[in-house]
Amino acid sequence: MGALSVSCFATHGLFSGKALENIKKSQLDQVIVTNSIPPRENEEELTEGRIIRLSVAPILAEAIFRIQTKTSISNLFSIPKT
């Protein structure tokens, strides 16, 4: 209805069954997920590169650091007030 692009966001990219085929056939420009689950074989090829994986390493490293230094990790997951 006039959208210039369509994106999908998910935490874990667990694409089972015909999910990759469905993404390829869809109107989605991109599907953004974390790299918490390894990609399936031929994922890039099957989806024409529409899946973008973001690394969870920085937030895990920060959480580990905060736990070791006995500082709060709760504000890692809070939304800043505007």
C-alpha cells in the first residue's frame, strides 16, 4: 500500500521447513536476525542474500564483563527514555 521497502526482524533465525523458499518468494527486502543460530546450508543462495545476521558477541561480552565486575546488566536491555 505504498511501502518503499519491507523488512522483518527476529531474534533467532531458525528457518525450518520451507521458510527459506518462502522468504525468496516473498516481498521482503531483508530479514534481520542474530547469529545465535548458525545459518542453514545454502541459506545465502536460497534467499538471494536477503538474510542479514547481526552478531550477539558485543552484548554477550558486555554482559560477561558486568557480571565479573558485579555491575548491573539490566540496563543493557532497557529502552532509553526520550
